[in-house]
Amino acid sequence: MTEQVAKNSRWPIWLMIAILSGVIVAGFLIFPGTKEQRNSLLSRLGTTNHGEFVLPPTSMVDLALTDGNNNPWLLANQKIKWRMIIAGSGECVDQCQEMLYLTRQVHISLGKYSRRFERLYLVQGESLGEETAKYIKLNHPFLKVLHGSNEGLKELLENTNAPLTGDFSSKTGTNVMRMYLVDQQGFIMMSYTMANDGQELIEDIEHLMKYSPQ
């Protein structure tokens, strides 16, 4: 009798394991691999995204970066957060400053989600100019400034649908600058340009945070 009760008591446990395993396997099977598949899945789920999915999925975990004190900055050693990368040069002007302003307002507007979000200004291959350093200190005190090589992030993204372009310091540059949303595991997930307004970024980020772990 006791043995039969024990066997019966195991059924709910095995059933739960089977259901969870099925969900995990199904997740891998339906994970969209192309832009069209992702948009189709989002449409079926009744959701929309304003940014552009970065394909193929690209991780920045191994990207060699340093902080303002020239110490190595490794994503694996940082707090788990969603991050927005704004890649620029040592002189941030015009469109670059517009992006910093836009992402600052987005960060503020995230409210309860703001603690799970961080902005990164990635200086490409040079030191931060004196005027830009003053501008950031005065206007963007919570912006994290990092330094990388000229080719690091560019090479990481060159084979994706959202390559890094832009003459960041030029007042006459015609290339389109991009902002990149990085998920909690370090995957560069979505790309935005100045064609996206703040409300669009907020809607995407809040939706992703709502369904992601703390």
C-alpha cells in the first residue's frame, strides 16, 4: 500500500518535468532565425517591435574594452542589465550628442525598469576629447564611457544586417549612426537609428524587460 502511494505521488513530479522539458524544446524549435521569421512570430503573438533585430545573433561578451582608468572591462564581471551601446569617437558632436540625449531621456522614462538598464558610450580607438569629456560629465553623469579598438565592434557587426557605420565626429557625415540594445546575456539584440523616437525605444525596452528575468 505504501509503495503504491509512493509511486502515485511521483506522477505529478514526472508530469511537471515532462511539461517543462517540452516547453524548453519547443522554444528552441520555434526560435526565429531570420528577420522575417521573427517578425512573423511577433505578429502571431500580437506584439510589434520598432527596432531592427540584429541577425545573425551576435555576442559582445568577448569584446575587448577598457574603462576610463584603462582597466579591462569585461561584460561577464558586470551586473546583469540591459544595455544600450552608442559607439562614437573621442569627439561627440551633432548626431552623436542627439543620440546621447535621446537615450538619456529613454533611461529616465523607464521608471521602475531604469535600474535594470545602462547606457554605454563606446569610444573607438582614441582617447576622449577634453570638450566631449566635459560635455558628458555635465549632461550625462550616469553614462558609462568605455574604450575599444577601431575595429573591435565594427568587425563584430560587419556580417550582420546592422553593421556599425557613421562618421561620429564629422559635422557633415552622411552615414547613419546606430544604437544597439544588448540583452542580459550580452547579445546585441536590436538596432536603432535617429529615425526611431524615444517612445518607440521605451516600448521595446519595457516589453523586453517585462518578460525577462530580473
